[in-house]
Amino acid sequence: DPTDPTDPTDPTDPTDPTEKATPRLTVKAPKQVRAGSRPKVTINLRAKGSVKPTGEVRIRYAGTTVVADVRTGAIKVRLDELDSTTTVKVTYLGDASFESVKDTITIKVRDKGGKNKGGKGGK
């Protein structure tokens, strides 16, 4: 039975030696910012059980890549100044016990007069 806690092949159990568990990745950032601002992105990585994800998280946006170590609590990253609407892609690279997972968010950028500035990247 795959949901039986005593079954060694339970795919949701991070201590299962045969399967990697899938952690839950959440990414939070402002939906809209003014041009020239440096928005903060908060990344949380959660998993069931006593084993915690380790390794790295990769953040890609506007031609920039930032790599941060996974640690207890939230990972907070301040982006460079954005001058147009920007897609932020966050990837947990996985480790021996956990699969990699991804999430993508979009931050809209308004000019100083309050109008939206389109585009695919930032600075």
C-alpha cells in the first residue's frame, strides 16, 4: 500500500531509500513595483518528515542568475533594479532525498508616473 507508513516504498516519505520526495516550493514577491526599485523575493522550501531539503536554489531573471544555499527558514533575495516587467524563475536543484522543483512569478513594473512598462526582462 503506497500510503502505508510502514511501506518502504511510500513516495511521500523523504526517508524512503527507493524514491525521492517532492518538496513544496513557494515564491513570494510584490506583484507590481515602480521602475528602478529592487524588489525582495522570499523563497520557502518545505517537506514532510524530519529530513529537510539541502542544496541550492537558482533564481533567474532579466539575464541574471543568483544561487542561494538552502537553509532553515526562508531564503530572501533582493533583486537588482528592474526597469520593465520581469519573469523570475526559481528552481530548487534537489538533493539525495528530494527531487528538483520549479516555480515562476512575474513582477510588473510601473514607470514613475504609474503606467505599466511591458517587456521580458529587467535591467
